[in-house]
Amino acid sequence: MARIKSVIFGDYNMMKSSIPASNPFAQVIAAEANRVIRTLQLPKPADRTAVESVLESLKAIAEPTSPELAKTLNIRLIAIRNNIQVNQVEV
């Protein structure tokens, strides 16, 4: 487990997300997010702003149905904005 110290949020534990696998909305949103994230690794990658926009929309959809997935998508967005390679979203 990684521990991150933040001035705003205090201690933040980076643990494997506990997104319930029984949530079909979370599964569909995660699958779509993974498709979008994969486009960054194509020989001719997608535009980062387009990928950010799609992930922001998916995050907004996930917030009411799966808050844990929304947090995960937000972390992926921050990483993309900071030019950090992003892993796939796991459900």
C-alpha cells in the first residue's frame, strides 16, 4: 500500500479500489474508460484533450452510481494531465 501525504487532504492511502463487481453500470463505464485510455497508446495516439474530455464525462456519469469508480477515474485524469502513463481501470 502506498501512502501519499497531501496538504489539502491529509494522508491518503492508495489501495486497490473496492468497486463492487456486481454493479453493471460500473463495469460498462470502466470498460469504456479502458477503451479511451488505450487510444493513448496507439501508433497514432488520440488527442489528450479529447481523452480528458471523455474521461471527465464518464466520471460525471459514475459519480451517482459508483463513487469509487469516479475517484479512480479522477486519479487517471490527473495522471494524464501530468503526462504520466496511465494503467487500465479495474472493476
